[in-house]
Amino acid sequence: MSNAAEERLRRLLGGDHLASLRKRLRRRFERAPLNSAVESFRIGDLTAPEHAALASLLGRPQHYANSLRIDVRQVDAAFRNSGVASSLRDALERLDGPIANLAIERVQSQALWSDVIRGCNQPGLVGLLEDPAGLGLLKRLAKREPSAASQLCRRAEAVLQRLPANGITRSQLAAEVLGDAHALDSGRATASIVMAVCRQAVPRTYDDSMEESPDEEKQNGERDRDIWAKVGVLVNELARPALFLNLPTSETESYGRPPGEPAYASLRVLLRSSPAWNVAGREVYVCENANLLSIAADRWGANCAPMVCTDGMPAAAQRCLLSQLASAGARLQYHGDFDWPGLRIGNHVMREHGAQPWRFRAEDYEVALRAAPAIAAPLAGQVVDAVWDPALTKAMQRHRVSIAEEGLAASLLVDLGDC
């Protein structure tokens, strides 16, 4: 373009005072449907200088109006006749640079992301990416770069090919597969993809509405630890071991304790050398509080029925043990505190592990109230529906009294003795 033509173009449509108009005109071309020409449109909210510029191009009267209908073919002809540009689009690109077509970019982008999915072979990963939410996760982690996403998928597939494992630590798995012992730490991109696939493949073990702790970071860490455990990978394997009493096995393993003495099993032991639990068809009593298990051991010793303590909301080791017992055919019976956290834990244990309530229904709460001390602890917190007995929730709302599990030890011990 000659300097004279460039100067004429700037007088027609250039300058800062028309920058907003040019931006809106560019947007019309950017948003044009695929393979469709922009022929006419109405543009509004015009300033006086903007109206004057458009009216001049269209050969319209200069009487101000805040909107005009633009006939693109007429404007294109005006630019061609003036010799400063071949079309309105050409003029806009000469003034402010190339105009992208968003429809074309979307098609190209979809093709690239389709290639990413087609490049995956692991069924769980393919299933994740075929879901819009799963593909959205990958795009966020890859910062919307298909090439980075492909590399991330290759790393995730390499890890998933090693699962389920048999008690390998997460850091060892990361080092062996990815060359970095921290590559599968919580928050790392590969770990996030692997976790998303594993959540689809294993039974749901966490429900945010049932989590007892308000500490979100702790919740997320425990959720991840439990999911890793489900696929045989150990994370912080010695934390919060599972407490139990008199669980029979078909082996001589007693965890260093004589019969009648409480014992602990770490997640490490449960995953690497799981005992053969001899509990088919047997009642196994599950309590919320370690104190009740201790009281039962003091009272009945080796004659106490098999017991497991969840120690509040069960963590990975407790969940692993309960799952193993349920798979071995145990009939799990659950009791907890008569308060809202106790009901949350009960919902989890009964839903996830098939437990039945053990003296933990509305009628048991009414009986417990009659024996409660005169100075009772008030029931506080957010109401929880007991999925196994809606009447229990209503009774607790009515009386507004919480009852600790240890306070009911006398009645619970009756079920535990002479076994």
C-alpha cells in the first residue's frame, strides 16, 4: 500500500477515537459461522465520530443516529473504489492486524484434542477423556496445549499400566515409572490424571457431605491416600493404623499380642501381607471409639467377640480392613456416638462396607435417653439423616441430646461376651 493510500485509510477508519468501532467490526468477522460470509449486520451504541465514519463509507447522510445497518458488500465496494483496501475486512486487518476466524479455530482445536484421545490406549484413561469433565481436567492441567496433554497422557498411561500394585510405595512407583520420586505427589499433573481414572475404577469411598473434618487439605489428602490404597499403592503407610480385637485368622499371626489384647495393623501390613481373615458368617462388631474397644478387652479379654474401631471417620487403614473383612464374609455390626458426626460415620460404614446397625436405631436412642445422666450433652452441629433409620434422626432432633458411645458400654458389652 502506498503512503498516500495508507494515510487515506487512517483518515477513513483509523485513529484512537475509532478503535472501539474497529474492535466491534472485527468481532463480526471473528464470529462468522464456518464457511459463511458476513453480508450485513446492525451496529449500535455509536458515538458521533463513529457514525460519521460509517456514514461516509456508506454514502449516507451525516445526521447522527446511534445505530446503523451495515451492508458489507456496499462497504467493500466503497473501499475498492477508493483504492485503499480490497474490502472492509482487508481495511481492518491493515489497521490492526490479522482477524482470526473463531469457528475455524474451534474446528482445528477439536481435531487436535481428538488426536490426543485417539493416541490413548489405556481403557480407563480413554473413558475419562471421553467424558467432558475429564477432558476439561486434562485441558486445565496441560494449560490447553494439546502437545503437553499428549505427553501428560503418556505419563499417566505408564503409571496406570502398573496398577493394581501389591503394596508398592507411591514414591517408588513414581521413581521407577517416571524417574522422579515426587512425580505422583498430590497436586502434580500426572497424579491428578491417575487419581481421576482410579476414582472411576474403584468403589466410591468418600462423600464430601459425610466428611467429619473441616480441614479441606486434610480431607483431600485422606481421599487420595484411600484411593491409592484401593489400587495397592502405599502413601504414608504407617499413619493411623487400624485398631482391632480378637479378629480370627487362619494363620498364627497375632500382631505381637496375645488373644484378648487390642492390636494394630498398618496399611502397609494390610496391603502387603493381608491376613486370611477367618470371619465368614461371623459377627464382627465395629465401634467408633477406641475407649469402647478397650473397655470390652478389659471385661471379656479373649472371650470378647471380634471388634474393629473406626477411630472416628475411618482412614485408609480402617477402610482397607473393613473391606477385607466384608469380602471375607463377616457380618459387620456398627455402633457409634449418638451425635451428628456419629451418624455421618454410620452412613459411611453401612453404605461402603455393608454393615448393619448395632443397637443404633431410634428405639435404642430412646432407651439410652432414659439412662442418660441428668446433665446431658446438647446435640449441636448440622443435622445428618441416618440412611438406615430415618426415625433416628427425627428422635435426635426432637430431644436434642447427644450420647457418647462409652456411656452405653454396659448394654453393648452384653452382645460382646462369651464368644
